[in-house]
Amino acid sequence: MARINLDHIRHAYGAKPASEKDYALKEVHHEWNDGGAYALLGPSGCGKTTLLNIISGLIHPSEGRILFDGVDVTNLSTESRNIAQVFQFPVIYDTMTVYDNLAFPLRNRNVPEPEVDRRVRETLEMIDLADWAKRKARGLTADQKQKISLGRGLVRNDVNAILFDEPLTVIDPHMKWVLRSQLKRLHRQFGFTMVYVTHDQTEALTFADKVVVMYDGEIVQIGTPAELFERPSHTFVGYFIGSPGMNLFPAKIEGSSVRIGTETLPLGFAPNVSGAARTELGIRPEFVHLGRDGMPVTVTKVEDIGRHKIVRARFAGQPLAIVVSEDAEIPAEARVTFDPAAISIYADSWRIGREA
Ligand code: ATP
């Protein structure tokens, strides 16, 4: 497996990009660790597939280089990059048995037959299809076919990385959960470098140790699920990650205080927002405390979603979501306080850290 370097990569589909907005992928400059599990997460059209295809070699980037373990592979074909790919719709040879489907990529590379047998059997165990080895692939269910496709990625132990492009889209919800957990376990056990594209946050957060959040052709944050939750670098990460997402309010910074509507809150630090056209305060619904003290809010709706409730309210002329425990009492004259440590300040959508 390999360490992947994305060295000042940019990509435009048009021939002569004139400005930043002509790039489907804006500049990416990162190092991804050998053996890391990365999820590329973001809404449709944000550039996930473009980035994945640059890594696999299906697309040659307009600018920049891509390196595997320090070796420049920018001009190498997909095949010579030695990458396994698992697509949304599995590519399976229907007339072959499950066993032969898995053996195919190895036989293709002239791996000796006893070694093929050992690896195929091992992989069949991993993907839980050992009992199906002799069956023809035709007639298998969509998730069994996707398991074969996963297996074909896993059967080769010489690949630099395994790339997944929304591999669970056609799988039913329960099986999705099973396959995702299996992948996670395989990753822990064998340490493959994996890059997984999805627009589903649950999928990304359960699969990856690092989630790469993309928005409008740009990587807005790379972080662990906890980092994305606790310190979203960009307002997009704030509201895209979490359910409900982060509350955001137009805010005015006054030294080390912040003003929202008629309320002023101490921050404990003085964010430098000079030159910003727009400043906002972000607070996750889990860190808003509802009670009889603090700033007055108007409760508009209470949603009971099992282990907790989501209170929908209005505060400073904006909607505010609050997560409370299932048995929490909702006072008639409701007031809220914000956990000071959980407040983030954003200048033109980017977080201003306390350390800045
Ligand atoms: P999805 O989840 O819908 O697959 P994505 O995040 O993978 O979306 P990309 O497919 O990488 O996004 O697309 C990024 C941008 O590049 C989009 O604006 C898309 O319209 C554009 N794009 C993608 N492929 C091409 C192409 N072959 N030619 C021109 N523009 C393209």
C-alpha cells in the first residue's frame, strides 16, 4: 500500500480555465498516509469523483502532480498505478463462478495457481461468501455482487490503494451497515490505503479515520469525525455534518465579545475578523442549553426522535435547533445559554481559531 501525495493539483474540464470558478477541482495539496482510510464526502457536483479519478489515473489533472510513495505517477495509466477500484455498479462476470471472479485479477497477473487458491479462499472468508464459491455469479443479489467486487479489490495484496466510488448505493440499508462494518474491520486488520467517495455522512463517518469534506470544488476540511463535529473549519462542514447541523447566526465581533441581535456574549478571545464581509457565530444544537436562564427564545416545534428531542425555536430572528434529552422539560418562557467552549466564529465562512 502507498502514501499518496496530491501535489498542487487542480483540474478544469474546459480547455482554457480563465478564473477560479472554471476549475471543477480547486487546488488540493495534501499528503494521505499509507494505510489510511479516507472518505471523500460532499454534495453532488462538489468534485469527489474528479479527485478520485485523478488518483486512479482516469483523469490527468490540468495542473500538479500525484505521487505514490514519493514516485511521480501523474503520467501513468490506471493499470500501471496498480490500484483496485470498486464502483457503484459492480462489474462482475456473470458466467463465471464466484471463485473465478475473484481469481481473475490474480490469474491475469500470472500469479501461480496455489497462491491464487490461497488468496481467493482467504478473500471469500473475508467477504463472507465461502459457501457460494462454486455458484455462477449470475443470479446473485445486488449486495452479493458488490461483495464480489469488493473481494476483487481485496484479493490482490500488491495494490497501492483501493478506491471506492459510492459502492453501497445499490445496497439495501441493512446490508449497507453490514458491508460498511466489514470494510472497517478489514481495514483495521489489513491496513489497506482506502479512499471512499460518498455523499452520505453516516457512511463517511463510520468508514473513515479521516473524512475529506468537499464543497464547490474545494477541500474545506480534512479531519477525524470528532474534529469535524467539534471544530468545523468552514460553515459548510458545520451544517453538512451533524443532524441537525450547526446553528449559524450573523454576528458582530466587538473585541472579545460577540453580538447577535440584541444579545452580547463573552468569547474569551478576540477573533481577528478584519476585512471580512460576513461574520457568523456557529453553535451545534448539542451545546445549546435550554432552561429558565439566559437569552429568551420562542419555541416553535418539538420533534421526538427516540433517545432525544430536537427543539426548534427562533432566536435573534433566526431558526435555532436545540438537542435536549428525552425527558427534558421545556419551560413556557424558554431561555437558552450557549456552551462558551463550543462557540465557533466564522469570517466569510472560515473558522477563526482561538489560536489565530
Ligand atoms: P456526484 O456525487 O454527483 O458524482 P461529484 O462530487 O463526484 O458529484 P464531480 O463528478 O467530480 O462531482 O463533478 C464536479 C464538477 O465537474 C461538476 O460541476 C460537474 O458538472 C463537472 N464535470 C464532471 N465531469 C465532467 C466532464 N466530463 N466534463 C465537464 N464537466 C464535468
